Amino acid sequence: MDGVVGPGPEGGDPRPGRRAVGPLDAALEFLARGDWRRADSFARQALAADPSDARAHTVLAWSAFGRDDLPLAEREFRAALALDPECAQTYHLLALTLWRLGAVGGAEAAFRNSLALAPEDAGVAADYGMFLIEGGRGAEGEERLRTARRLEPERQGSLYYQGVCAAAGGRPEAGEAAFREALRRAPEDTAALRGLAESLLAQGRPGEALDAAAAAVGRDPEGTANRRVYHRAQGGVGGGVAAAAFRIHAWFAARRPAANLHLVSWILLAVLAAGLVAERPGDRWLAVLLLLAWGAPGAAYHGVELYLAWKTGPRGRR
């Protein structure tokens, strides 16, 4: 369920100069920043002052959700709903929690309650659609995703939903186009990178898929879905010297090293050319073209770049 939308915190984005007037305000500020530990601390202070504050229970639950303490998140979301049963946002968050816990029936009931209270909420519609697709109910899920796109066509996530719909409908080329457009607008969108990798795999392009999956892992190393797609792409690349070049490049990309990744890319293109020579002797001219067009100029360029960096650095100036 990586890539779910989720609702936005009621406290909004933290703004410079905004002063918190109480523990709940402070908890909301830290929640908006993704500082789960401090949000938890201030939410507990708010509950100590007023145990009947439904919003404080919600913030405590949300901070637990962010830390993957799902049993606490479920308990606190239910406590919040016992105090305020008309809050669509809390039902949405409870649905996401139960989904991650594997409580499919409870998650669906919570999604439906959230939609009954907020039928125009694109985020709930999108997450419910993803939930349905993951549960094998593709047609229903696609309809929910189309609803999300209709409700918020300009939202960055709508392109992601479009890609998911296309992939689920057996149209990976259309999915690729949607994910690439999503990445053009937001290059750091990890879910779109993962979707792009899956679309490329479905088209039989494992080398490109491996690059996209490696970039997704690099941005979110803990995401299990990212690692799953990465390993699938590795398997699709197969064996041989050329495949080894792809894997080495993806290994570097996934770890985002301090070393010059461009220089590594040029070197690996040379390895790839050597692989073509070894595996497909008839394509030697292509290997030579690769070396001349990319390898040699690239190595020269980065060699000069590294030399200038050395000359202007502390050691070069001595």
C-alpha cells in the first residue's frame, strides 16, 4: 500500500513565526513536519489535560501510524471515533491502519464510512481504489480511481492514479506515459517511479525498469514495494556481462553515493559495450559506437572535472 494518499493534517503546513498556543497546536505542527516523536509527546500532554479531546486521540494515533506502531494507531483512532463518530478523516486513517494490519473487512468498512461522510474527498476515493485493486477487484478499484481524478484533476496524484488504471487495464504504454508526466512535474515522486518501473517491466524493458526501481529504492530504502519491484527488475535483466553492468549501475543509483554517479555511468557503458562484444560478436560495431559516442567523451569530460576539483580543493592548493 505504498503510495497511498492519506488525508492532510488539520494543522496544515508549519509556517515560520506561527506560535503554538497549547500542546495540541504544537502536536499538529510537529505532525505536519513528520516529527512523529514530538507529535506523540505533545498529543499525550493534550490528552493528560483533556482525555475527551477527540483530535488529540487522532494526532496521537497518526504519530503512531507514522512510526509503524499500528496497534496503538488502531486503538487511538477508535478512541477518537468513539468521541467524534462523524469525522471522515479519522475513518480514512483507521482504514489505512487496518489495511496495513491485514484486517481487510474492517478496512473496507472504515473506507465506506469515510466516503459516506465525505463523498467528494478525492484522497479517500483514491486510497479505496488502490485497496480494491490490491484485493483483486480491479474494475471497482479503477472506477474509484477515475472518481478521484474527476474530483481533483489537477492534483499530482491524479496522474499516478491514471497510470495505475492504465496498468491495471493491461495498457502499460499508457501507464508509462502517465508516470513519466507525473515525474516531469514532481521528480521526487517515489510512487510514480515505482509505477514507471512496473510499466516498463510489463513492456519487456527490464534494463530501464531496473534504473527506475533503483531510483525509487534510493529515495525510499525502507519501502517494501520499492524493493519488491527492484528485485523483479533484477530478475528480468537476466544474466551475462551486459546484465551485470545494469545491476552495478542500479546498485550505485539505489545507494546514491557521494562519488560521481555520472562517471560511474560512463564506465559502466564501457562495460556494457564489452558485454555486447562478448555476447553478440555480430554487434561489435554497436559496441564501438557506444564507446566512441559516450564512453570516451564522457570519461574525458569527467576526468577534467575531477582534475579541476582536485586542483581547487584543499590538497590541490597546497
